[in-house]
Amino acid sequence: MKLRAPFRTAVVALIWAWMLLFVFLPNLLVIVASFLVRDDVHFVRPEASLESYARLLDPVYAGVFLDSLGMAVTTTLVCLLIGYPFAYAVSRLPARVKPLLIFLVILPFWTNSLVRTYAMKLLLATNGLTNQALLGLGIVDAPLRMLYTEGAVIAGLVYVLLPFMILPLYAVFEQLREDLLEVSSDLGAERWRTFRYVVLPLTMPGVLAGCLLVLIPAVGMFYVADVLGGARHLLIGNVIKNQFLDARDWPFGAAASILLTLAMALLLYAYYLSARMVRRRSADDALA
Amino acid sequence: MRWLKHGYLGLVYLLLYLPIAVLVVFSFNASRNPYRWQGLSLEWYARLWDNDALIQAAANSLLLATTAATLSTLIGTLTAIALHRYRFRGKRLLNGMLFVVMMSPDIVLAISLLVLFILLGVKLGYLSLLLAHVTFCLPFVVVTVYARLSGFNAQIIEAARDLGASEWQMLRTVLVPIIFPAVMAGWLLGFTLSLDDVVVSIFVTGPTFEVLPLRIYSMVRLGVKPEVNALATVLLMLSLLALLASQYFLARK
Amino acid sequence: MAPTRTDAEAAWRVATPEQTILQLQGISKSFDDKRVVCPLDLDVRHGEFLTLLGPSGCGKTTLLRLIGGFERPDGGTILLAGRDITRLPPNQRPVNTVFQSYALFPHMSVFDNVAYGLRAERRPRAEVESRVREVLNMVQLEELAGRRPDQLSGGQQQRVAIARAVIKKPRLLLLDEPLSALDYKLRKQMQIELKRIQRELGITFLFVTHDQEEALSMSDRVVVMREGHVEQIGTPRDVYENPSNLFVARFVGEINVFDAEVAEVLGDGRLVGQIEGRRITLPARNGGFAVGDALHVLLRPEDLRLLPPEREEGFSGEVVERNYKGMTLESVIRLESGLQLLASEFFDEDDPDFDYRLGERIKVTWVPNWEILLPRETARAV
């Protein structure tokens, strides 16, 4: 085994160095910073304090936190509702069109997501195209106020994040073998039972992965809130960004970021538990 | 049932592409008013051509995405091979860290790297952007390549060793050629993620190296800028061209 | 237990060590605290076709992987032609493997697959060219040299895997269930082919299978394994006709087992056994049994004879199943005690004796002296 040692050692050392330097150390620094005091010149003063965490309890910030989580959860559910049937429908199409259709889902990524958010703005503005269409068709008398609302932020988040829901769902639907569905209907299960006891449990991993991939970035996408929500509808990302780039209050920004991380860790733990439960339940079902 | 399915697919694609279509159409609008069509014009393309800063930012973004994707593919592929093939201490921890990077919100990664770069005195610019982008692309490359590695018959590797290939010969002649499609997919994923990123770029960029998101951010936050429409259209056409070219070469091969 | 031919062979092995190509001494292997190979010794003779036979999970594949160098033993030594190769990586062992999945390189042509081993050694181009042609010729694949593995049938892929493994003329060729993915007819054909290749090359073959028929028909010697232990080593005939225990007896083929007691030991060494309420004279077994000993009397299905019910001799029973198998006809007979027997007779349409119907009462006997006697086993039931 001596022969392959140099290659292995080099690779392992490289990746470890990278992860320690660019993942472990920075996160450690953020944790330390959150317990220090703000300093105008050097960003932080080495003085232990819990002040930043105390400030997070302020109703204003607590409100932003809850609103932001609420918007993220709504976004996730909307993406799931749109993406689940979509991924299923694509996966059952002939093999020669599938790659193209999936590619069309990814293609918008190549225009930067900020540009796509801006395109949403063009659609939603008071004198924008949606309102023009609604007025023209006589559905409304006066233009609707859509931009700078919570709904606009959610629409923007859904638009930007939808592919992250579709791709993992498509992956599990692709692995869902047609014969399983046939067996189920062959055994006399009607559509709903087939869905409930065969399709849903088997696609659950994709549902969970998609939800995480949407929910987690959704809380941080400050530019979507900036462009579509104006100053009123903030995400946690806006709070953190303002502290670091505008207010220059590192300890407070760091504390907010740690709170966010903890919230996400809790969600991941819930994911882990539910994934385990799904596995166990499907194992039980298989045995029953 | 069939038309319902196809109609639904069509509707979702309409949702995905309507905003982009509007963007493209209005890039040819003669009016500054972005909501009213007033005839065909290439004015915004001319403006874009004159906007050196915007073009420079776009070029910078492409350069960054290319180099970040390449570097992360290199490191990520090696890491995936090491994770798949070797036992070493701290392997679970390394897996865990990659998972954390993949799952942590961009903004958390962004501020932690900003703090690191400032404290270490790394000048914010190309280097800081590259390091940051490689870091968030890495886990995705690792996952893509690892999936391919665990998907193919491990006996093929053993066969190569059995026939007298050294570890290095085996990697060069068997393993890498077989996982090459996944490596390319990893590169494409890294390229896409890097080009699409806004959050991390805004934090770790500096005045010496302006990238597209930052430039556009300052332009569109306040108002509507039709040059951005023109730029988005150009970028879209470029990516479509790249796609067609790659299809052409793949088909010829 | 009575000395069998296996013991005689052990003595012969010690006498001529220069005939041994591979020696395993006290080899053991565990995965996650689970013993897969218990410390075992095994000698493989130069030029023989030796088969490791056993049910899945018996350790036969692990043993092969230890010899190939893909796993490290926890203890023991592997000697190849007297040289210790226990710690050598696979690429430095003069041993090659035919994998169960064939493990062909999917991105290379047949030619490049077969040439791989020589090119890894950086042999001159001309030599590679001629050797590959020669080996492809041997497996009758010259015309397909330019194809990719996915353009080949299962049998052709199998041939490529064999050609690739023998091109370096290994001292020992390891074959890990190489025929298990083929359909019945192709498998039969490849069995003959493999024997021919082995004869032509004079390479020692170490073959792993769970198919007893395959093992018996191809091998010079068979090693029957169970749960990491060697249960018996011997020629196919030896293993089939003189199994050393109930497990081997049952694994190498169908067998009927009667429980019996020794009622009397005759002067010439023969025994009288009490079987199913009848006294039956059994053949002599050296150093064997005393009156009162419990034993198993084993009979292969083809050794049973079915007689009309009015005959004196034999055990009465009832035909409960008849299965036509082409060459033979299999009958399941339930004796009055409830014991079920399997009898297999060669098919002969003209023989009226043969025509028993379901439910018909008959008598069962067997050819005297073809019984296998084993001491009664209680603990290690199969």
C-alpha cells in the first residue's frame, strides 16, 4: 500500500486544508465575533458581551425573523405544489424529450438570478405588463398594487428557486419504476391508493431534499426582497447584510447569522428524523 | 388526461420563461419606458456597447465562473476519489463539513468568508471571489462525481489492479475516463452556480474586480435600466450558442 | 471417524510439496467482527482445476479475494510457489482474476481490454499485438476485436474477461462464479470451453461456485465450504459418494436421510441397522460403530428402487408427487412413518414397472452396499 500513499496523502491534505481554512476557521471567527463588541475602526473589540444576542430579542428583529421564515415556508410549499406534478409529468414522457425539457428548467440559471428577479419586477410593476393585461381584459378597473408586497417577494423567491425543487423531484421520479405502479394497479389499488402507498413514500426523499434546497436559500436572498419588496418586506438575509455592509455592526450581524444557522440546523435535524422515519415506515410497509 | 398533463407542463414553462421573454422583447424597445412598447430599436444595445463598466463586469463574471468551476472540479474530483477509494481518519467529519457547506444558507457562508478575508488581510477582489466560489461549488462537484463513482462496478477498478496496473496507472487509464462525464457535469454545475450567485459575490467582491451581480444590483435597485435587458439577452444568446456548439461536438464524437 | 481418502491425500501432499503452487496457512478474515474465513489451510496443486463450493456467505469469494490481493487477511500466510505474497498489492501478484461481473472496461475496445495487462507492464507494441491476437483467437473472438463491451452478448463478454485474465500467463487463475450470469445452455458450453482453455494453457484454475453440478462436472478436486470452514476436500466422486458429513452430503446433491441404530455388528464387520422398524444389513465401515450407536443412512435418489406393493422387501409408501425431468422421472414417496423420500429413475417408456400413478402404494428398496453411513448429527442441523 506504500505505493499509493503519496497521492492519497496529498489529496487528503489538500481537501482538509481547504475545508479547515475556508469553512471551519471562518465559521469559528463568526462565532467568536458574535460574542464581542462592535468597534468603528477594527470592526470588533475583544471584549466579551452578550449584547448582540440580547438585541435579537427586540420585537422588530423577532418580527423580521418570523416574517422571513413564514415567507420562506410559503415559498417552499408553493414550489412543491408546482414542482411535484411537473416533475412527475416530465418523468413519464418519452426518453428522447426528457433531457431537453430538464435542460430548459436549468437554462434560466445562466442568466444571473438577480437579472431574473429584475425581470419579475418588470412584470409586477404598477404599470407593468400584468396590470396592463388585466386592465386590457377588463378584469380590474384600477391597476393592482403588486410590487413591494409580501406576495411579490414570495413570487420572486418561487421564480428563482423553483428549479431547485424540480431537479431532486425529477431524480426520484426517474428512479420510480413504472412496473411498481403497474403492480399496484394490477393488485386492484385505485389511483389514490397507488399514490398514497406507493408513489408518495418512494418520492419522499426527493420531496425532503427539494424542500431543503428551497427553504434554506430562501431566508437569505436579500436581493429579491430589495428589488421586489422595497424597504418594508425584509428577509433575515437583509438584516445580516445590512449589519455587515451598511451598519458595520459585525457582532450583531454574526449573532443574527448564528441564530439563522441554528434554525436551519433544527430543520436539518427534523429532516434527518423524518427521513429516518420514512425509511423505517417503508421498511415496515414492505414487511407488512 | 394527456392534454391536461401537457397543458400543465406548458403552463409551468410559460411561468419560467415569461419574465425572460419580456426581458428579451423589451431590450428591443425604442422607449425608455420599460412598460410600453414603442417600436423596434437597437438603442439599448448601443448603450450597452458604450457601457464599459457593465461589459467589463460581465467579462469578469465569465472569467470567475470559468476558473472557479475548473478549480472546484479539480479539487472536488480528487476529493470524491479519495472519499470513495481510501479509508482515512476524519472521513466522516469531512463528509459532514461538505454537507454543512452545501446546506448552509449562502449568506452565512458569505459573511464568514468576508470576516476571514478581512482578518487575514486578503485584498477583496478576484482572489477572494475565486476562493469563495470554489468553496461553495466544491460540495456539489464532490456529490456529482461521488455518485458516479459509487454507481459503477467497483470490480472494474480491481480488474485493472489485478492486471498489473499501479494505482496511478489505474486512475489514469480506467477511473478518470469512466467518471469523465460526471466530471464534466460537475464542472457545468459549478459554472452555473458561480454565474448565478449573487449573495456571496456581493460580500467578497472589491473595487478592483467588479462582477455582474454587483453592477446590476446598483443599477436595478433604484429604477429600471433597459441596458440590463440588452445584456441579459446577449448572455442568454451566448449560453444558447455554447449549448448548441457542445451538442454539435458531442454528436460528432 | 474412519480414515477416508481425504486423509490419505493429506499424507500425499506432505510427501510432495514441490507439486504445490499455492499454500494458505492459517488464513483468517473478519468484516466488522463477523468471521468470514476462520483460520484455514489449503494447498492448491500445480495444474489442477480446484473448485471452492459452498452456499452464499460461506467465505469462498472472500477467500478468492484474499488470494487475489483485494483483501488483507487478519492472520496467516499466503505462499505462491513458495514465495510469501500475503502483503503484496494485487498488481504485483502473478495471479489474475475473472470477475463474476466480468468487470470489462466499458470505455475500451475488446482489443484494448485484452491488451491492458501487457500495456500496464509496458511491453513492446509488436508483442502486445501478437499476444492479443493469439489469445483472442483462442477464445474465438478475433473478429470482434474492435467492438466495445456493451456491443457484445453475455457469452462474448465472458470470453473477453477470460482472454484478458490469461494473457499474462498467470501462475494461478482465479474465477469468481464466472458463469453465473449466463443462461443454462451457454453455461454448459462455457464449462467445456473453460476446461479446454485450462488444458491448452496448463494454468492452475481456482474456481468459485455455489452450483454443485458445475463443481462436480468441471473440477479435479472440490473444496466444500461452510461458514468460513472447509468441510471436505476431495475429488468430485469422493465428495459425492463419500461425504464426510450431512452438510456436504446434502449440498453436493439431493439425498435421502434415514435415522438408524446399530442393532448388531456381524463377524465380518458388517452391521445390522434398525431402520424404520426393519432390520437391514449395512456394509462394513472400518473402525466404526458399536451396538446402540445412532447413525444416518444416506441414499442418493438414483440409488432408490420402486417396486410393486405386493413385493416382500422394502418399505411401503405412497407416491405423492411425480415430476417428469426429461431424462429422468422423479417421485416423492411418503413412507408410513411420514418420512418423505425422493427417487429418481431413468425414463423408459417401455418399462411397465415405471408407471406409478399419484396415490399408488408401492415398496421402496435400494441397491445393497450403496448406502452412506454417518454418525448421527444433532447440533449442526442443516
